[in-house]
Amino acid sequence: MHDLQQLKRLGLSVSAISTLTGFDRKTVRKYLEEAEPLPVYGPRARRPSKLDPYLPYLEERLSAGVWNSVVLLRELKARGYPGGETILKEYLRPRRRAAREVAVRRFETPPGHQAQVDWGDLGRIEFPDGSHQGLFGFVFTLGYSRAIFCNVATDQRLSTLLALHEAAFEALGGVPHEILYDRMKTVALGGDARGEIQWQPTFLEFARYWGFTPRVCRAYRPQTKGKVESGIRYLRSNFLCGRTATSVPDLRTQLFGWTGEVANRRVHGTTHQVIYEAWLHERPQLQELAGRPPFPFVPEVTRRVARDAYFNYQGNRYSVPWTAVGCQVGVREVDGQLAIYLGQELLASHPLCRERHQVLTVPAHHAAIPWPPAQGAPGGKARLCITVGAPQVEVRSLAVYEALAHSPADLGCLAGVGGER
């Protein structure tokens, strides 16, 4: 705060002092005459808000990752909150900004405690007919040692995800106590009104079977699983860059060799430890597999049977009995066979085709299709059938002709009617 007397001694006028300090000229003149220092005003006390009694609950929900103002308002109303959404949004706005700008905290875990899992886009497979198929990298990273397991796949289906988990458990020597994911649909279906995670039911059974706790990172915060993100970047920059392969099995073989000889033998840039040596320390802390068989999972998808009594599955068309046209059927892969169910009844089966754009037909499925189509089927076009035959001549009584004979003027009308002359 400026000393008014000092400014006055420097030769400044009252107007100049007013402009410099921001005080009104009358105020400046008053304090110059009374030789008193200018008052110092502190910040005003915050006015009480209708939201104040509910702040502890709000902080608890924000910590749980619930930031939706509509959901929070509904929960607060259920607890007696008398205010509106405007006050709530004003409270949330600076906290959302701070949550986006907060520095990322490095999170280290003890041996055997956590692993992180994610998919990476590695490119595509091109076929001679011009079609193509995606190529994905699966990366499983142990949190303490940074030991990784990598594999390649042509899809990200639940069955593929579970099989690759079990391959990672086998390769890394055990099961961590918890595994962190992003919000992939094969793991988490979404959140309920309270922001609680709705797990994919089969995946949750898989986690219970192997004894680990699944967790998902907070929405829009992928850096919370930065260890596996770093693994995917390393996979692309060190393994994939300049790589060539003749097939998916060839690429997989090369990837396994690189993982064992390069990726898990290096000194990690963050821990400054040889990954293999850190993994030897971490491995005894993992949960033992104990010879447990693979999770008994039989995947099933739903398909609709088209009018030609075929359904599509992984780019191929398979026949079913024609009586199932228009029905929803369940399709399962079992030991290299494709089993098709209508409800609980096994409707048909086919060898699983690994190629694309093929048509697999069992002739008996379509042998009894009625031909031509039944008349009067619902939705069909109405049609008229006209039978051509000899012309029909109208028969009249002779009394009609006798009456007309007495009226010559009506003979033309008679001829027009089509009678005999």
C-alpha cells in the first residue's frame, strides 16, 4: 500500500495520487489532512451456501470418480438438498479444471501386487481380394519388475482376451493380486447411476476363477496405467519399427523371441534395474497356478438367420435348416467346430472356417424348402387370376322384342344394348 504522505512529498497532486492508488480524490484528501494511513481491507468472509452441509458427501463421490452433475444432483436431492444445479456446477467447475491439470503421481507397487493390461493397434493384414483385417498387440506388464508378456491377435473379443491372460500367467509364472485396465467393453460394461463399475459378467467370473481383483483407471486418465502404455510405445518403437513378417504365426514367433532376448533383458529407464533380475524377485510373490486348468469358457454370439437360411460369422456365411429363417440363433466355437443353437436345442454344426468370404452349406438344410413360395404369405402382393374363355351372350325374354317392335325409335337403343336385330 502506498504512503500518501510520501507521494505528497514527491510533489504528486491529489488527482495523481488518486489515479495511482485507485482511491477517490475525496478519500485521498481526507487522509492527507488527517495524516492517517489508508485502511487495509481483507477478503470478505464467504457467504454460507445451501451446498455446505453436503460437501463431505460430494468430496467422497468425486474421489470415487463421479463427476456428472446430473447424477450428483439426483443423489443430493435424495438426501434433502434444497438447492439447484447452478450452485453445484459452480462448485464442480474449478475442481474439474484442477483434476485435468494435476500432475501425474508415479505409483509404484510391491512385488506381485499389480499388473497392467492393454491393447495396441499394430496395423493390418491385407488379403489378395483387397480386403483387410486388423492386427492388435496384447501387452501384459507386471507393475514391480516391468516384465512384459506380448502377443498378437486379429481381434479383441472376450475369448481372445481371456486366452491371452492365461498365456501371460503361464509365461510370467503366476497371477498378480490385481490387474488394471482401461474401460474396454470386454472388461467393464460401464457405470451405474452411482458411478459404480458394471463388470462384464463372464470376465468377472474369470477374475474370480484366477483369484485377482480387476480395476479400471479413471475416465479420461489413461496415464494411471502408464506402465503398460510405455510398454506399448516400446513395442512399436523397438520391435515393430522396420519389421516384416510373412504371416501372423511368423510375427508371433518373432515377437516371443524379442520379448525374451531384448525387452525383458534390458535395464529399465525408470527403475534402473535389469527387468529379468527384478522379475526373479517378483515371481515368488505372484499367486501360483497350481496346475489349474484353463477357465471353462465357451463363447456365444447371437446371429439372425437371413431369408436364404444363412447367417454371417467372422466374414463367412453358414447354412442352417430353412425353418429357422428370421430367428435369432446362438453361435459357439467348440473344439474347432461352430455349434448353432436355437434356444437350448442344437440346430446345426459346421467346421470353423479360418478363411474369409466363404459359403459353407449343408445340402440337407435347404432340401425341403417349398417351391414356389406359398400363396398368401404375409406381406406378399395381392394378385388377380383371369380365366379366358368363350364370350357369354345375354339371354332375354321374347316379350322384350315384341314391345320394342311397336317403338321404332328405340331400335337403335336395342342395337346398342347388344340384342339381336
